[in-house]
Amino acid sequence: MAAAVPVGGLGFHQIVLSGHSHRRLVRRLQGILFVNAGTLFREHGPCVGMLDLEARTMRYFDWKDGALVEAEAQPLTATR
């Protein structure tokens, strides 16, 4: 596992969760894992993400016809 690194004077972090871009993302940069759960905005294909630290995956679920449907899982080792 990568060592924690200081981020913006806020201390040491290994995982950063965000949601600003409204796009699914699992990316590791300079030892920090960046994760975006996707979007709830219905015009952008609403989805949610579940960060599973035990399985070391980010699981994504699409919202379709009033229900969550598992769409994909990305390994936390992703670099894309």
C-alpha cells in the first residue's frame, strides 16, 4: 500500500472522494487514490458508487426504472 502524503496543508491522505465532475472515476496519482461516485443528475445517467475497501473495488450502480442495477466494478489499483 502506498504511503500517505500531505494534501493542501490538511494532513495526510490516501483516498480522496469527490463528485464535482459527475463522471465515474478510479485513479491513482502519486500514491493517492481518487474516487468519484458518478452523478445523481438524471440527464447524465444517474448512478451511485460504493467504495468496497475489503474487496478493493469501486462498484457502480445505475439508476434505471426506479431501481439500482449493478453496472460495473473497477479495481482500486486503476491508473486510468
